[in-house]
Amino acid sequence: MSKSEGFFYQVHQVAKKIPFGRVTSYGAIANYLGTPKSARMVGWAMNASHNDSEVPAHRVVNRVGLLSGKHHFEGTNLMQQLLESEGVIVKEYKVQDFETLFWDPMKELR
DNA sequence: TGAATGACTTCGG
DNA sequence: CCCGAAGCCATTC
């Protein structure tokens, strides 16, 4: 209902570009959008994304690979199941081998 | 208008 | 990466 859709739109676009079986962080997306301070808003955009476009929000985790947004998904382990469905190993709310699976839009997408 | 909230990050220990 | 505290920013009440 405001210009904020532009910010959400950008976040959605980047999220959609995340390769299969890869993950990224909110800060990475925020940094790519030029607003590293608004990392929290990326999560907010994700919250809005589930209501509109099909955004792989499950591929977006925090800086340590922790599934911080897990509680916002349906059920109790949907996010983890989605990641595991893509071959991502998740243990105790955390992505294993996160540094290897990490996808930085700034370096990869450029 | 002001205060509270949160799917984060960074810094220091 | 574990723990605690502070900063940032958009949205909501």
C-alpha cells in the first residue's frame, strides 16, 4: 500500500534468483540492495512475500545459517523439510556446511 | 507523535 | 561460533 512494495519487489526478485539447493542471508540481500542496515526489513519483506509471489524464503537464513524464520512457516519443520528436499542438510535449526552452500548475490549474481 | 516489535548485524569478551 | 549488549530501520499500535 505504499512505495515499500519497491523494496519488497527487489527482495523478492533476488530471492527468486537463489539457485536450487543454495542459501543466502538477509544481510547479503540487504547489502545487495544497497541497504545493509535494513537487513531486518528483508525478513519483513519475506513475511509479505508468502502472501504474494512464490519466493523461496526457506533459502534465506541469518548470517550463521540459522533458520531464524522457521517459526513463521507453517507447521514446525516445514522450512527444514523444504531445504532438505533440495539436498541441504539442516541440523538443529542450522544449515550444515553453510559456507559452502552460501550464495552471495553480490558476488554470484553481480 | 512516541513507544514497542522483529524472519538481522556487528562488536567486545 | 557461544554470550551479552547496542545499533538500524520499516511497520504497527
